[in-house]
Amino acid sequence: MLKEIQQIQENAELLHSEAEVEAALDRMAAEINSVLAELNPIILCVMNGGIVTAGKLITKLAFPLTVDAINVSRYGNQTSGSEQLNWLQTPVTSLENRTILIVDDILDQGLTLEAIYQYCQEQGATQVYSAVLIEKQLKQAKPIQADFIGLSVVDRYLYGYGMDYKGYLRNAAGIYACA
């Protein structure tokens, strides 16, 4: 497997450098600060991909907040998603009467984000917002749009800043497209 990962890295195209991603995170944080500062939000990190984005964002948010996690996956460690969602973890914190900010790495087709959004509403959240580091440009319409978006990219398989290739490369400093 490590040989395959090395080949992926050698042939990948850098779409956004670490500096560009960090600037996008700074801009997102400023937007989130202006909208959510008075709302006592729960930051709901979508595991595992959202861990980098959530970790970097929460240090830039200048208001009291609670952090929790949810793990819903269409991909597992594969390079293509299924229509079936796999619910692995739900939040420990009650979402009732709270403002929620769902934080994830990428908005691809929108199926996972839409399901998490609906889950938050069903749990009694008063408001639900979403933040994604990357929005993938697709030809078809998505069932949901993110409220806060870092960068927009072409429709290619990506890794870095939380996005993975078969469970690897989430720690890459930059956004890369597989060849």
C-alpha cells in the first residue's frame, strides 16, 4: 500500500498551496466570527475528514463554543462513494435548542452534508450552519449548499488538509489532485 501512496504523491498536482489554504481558513473564520459570535454554537466536526479544518478553524474563532463530533461516511477508505451512508458516531452533546456549525473537509455531491443537516434538525437544533474547506464544482445541482466555503475546486479526486486517499495523506500540507 505504501508504494501506491508514494506513486499517488509523485504524480499528484498541487491545486492549492498551504499558504492559500491557510488564507482561506482565515477568511472563513472571519466570516464565521461575524455570523455566529453571539449564538453559543456547537462546532460539529465531521470525522475523519473534517478534523483538520475544524482543528484549524476553532483556534481562530473568538467566541465561546462547544466542540463535538459526528462520523458519517460514504467513502470509508475507498476512492468512490456509495449511495449508502454509514453512521459510525453521533454527537454526545445534546443539539436541542442550540446553534450548530457542521465543519467538514469537502462538499462533493452533498449527500453526507444534507443527511447531517437533517439529523441536526431532527435533534432539535434551532439553527444549522455548515462550513467546508473545499467545494467541488460539479455539473449537477447539489441538494444543499454550505454557508461558509474556503476554496472551490474542479471535479477531481483530492487529498490533503483532511481529505484522504484510501485512508492516507490527510496530513498533506496543501490540496492535491490525483493524476
